[in-house]
Amino acid sequence: MYQGFYNLVSGMLTQSRNLNVISNNMVNVQTAGYKHDTMVSTTFEEEMLYRTGRRSKNEREDLATTSKITTASQTYVNYEQGSFDPTEGIYDFALSGNGFFCIQTEDGIRYTRNGSFAVDEDGYLVLNDLGRVQSMDGQPIQIDNEDFSVDSSGRIVAQISTPQGTEERDYGTLRVVDFADYNGLHREDNGLFSTNQAPLQVVTGQETNVLWKVLEKSNVDMMEEMTAMMSSQRALQSAAQMLRMYDTLMSKSATDIGKL
């Protein structure tokens, strides 16, 4: 009976954590470039069960392994590319292929697939006031003219009229990097990732293209998340009901049976 308490309580805690992951996915279904999370559970402290004889305890027989606790093992990120949404916004970008944009934050360089950029009061390209977008040379990109264009390599240029005619102004090229091991990426808030890995420079305009006036949608499937949420909620409710039954039995054994 005591093992039942361990199983049920650990199951409730695991399902609660799973619901948190699912809820976060659902909240970010409209967040550009968001990547779907999946929580995987595992057993904890497996033990071997033995059968022994009635008279001699020396010769025991192995029966099976058991575990009293279920716990969250790891949360996996699905980096599969989402679909594209044309926005016509001049500060909206997306990546077709592998790679991440580089953002200079207060805590260092962070990486993201969210290309919903804007410009700050100084004219620098930024992501949600989290940090400035980096160019290929590692510098922030400052844009002082909205009449610009962007090619598939992420190069931002504008045609500036001068008394001598028209000249091309180069604002820089968006820095796009990739990583050898995505398991080494750590998810942070606001769709950012951090890692201790050395980034690999991506040659844009070839296998990876920068799309302008386009955003990458979240790869979260709302129907799948709703189904997973209902399943997890039912598992949590079932465990809670069984736990109340165990508690009632323990109370009976301590009060009624204990009097006999």
C-alpha cells in the first residue's frame, strides 16, 4: 500500500510538470519561430524483487524489477521548421533552412528563430527590446532609412538620393549561425537559446535563405496539444482519486481495524 502512495504522488507531480510544458506550448502557438517542447518521463530508483522460501532465506529467486517513483526525465525541443507567414512588415525576417539569428543581450549572445524585429530609438535593429541584432562582423545593425531592401543572404541595402545621383548604402548582413549539436542548446525565455558551443557560420543565400517581410510560424500543433492536455489532466485526476481512496483505507486501518 505504501508503494501505491509513492506511485500516485510521483505520477501527479510528473503530470503537473507535463501540463506546464503543454500550457507553455499553447501560449506560444502564435509566437514567431517558437519551437515545440515535449517532456519525457522515466522511472527512478529501480529495485529488484525476490522470492524466498518459507524456511530458508538463502536461496532466493529473481522475479522482476520495480520502481516506486515516476519522474520527469528531460524536455526535448522539436527544431523542425514551421510554416511561413507573409506579413509585409519591413522589419520581419525568417530563415528557410537551418540556423539562428544572433542577438546581443545584456547576458551575452543569444540565438533565436524569431525574426519579428523592430528598431529602437537609436535606429538599431532589435528583438522585443531584448537585445540588438548582430551583423556578420559582430556589430549591431543601425538603419536610418526605411526605404531599404534585403536579399536572400540577409544583406540590407538602401538606395540613397544625393546631389550627385543615387548611391547604395550597406547597413550590414544579418549574422546567421548553426550548431553541431542541438542537444547542447538551452532554452531561455522569449524564444532565446544559449549554449557553450562554438557557433558554426552559415553561408546564407545557399542552403539557408533569409526571407524578408516574412515570419516563421510556431511549429506547435494546437490539436495535438489539446489532446495531450486532456490525456494528462485525466491521468492527474485519476491519480488524485486513487490517492483519496488510499488515504481512506489508511484511516480505516488506523481507527476501526486498530481497535480490534
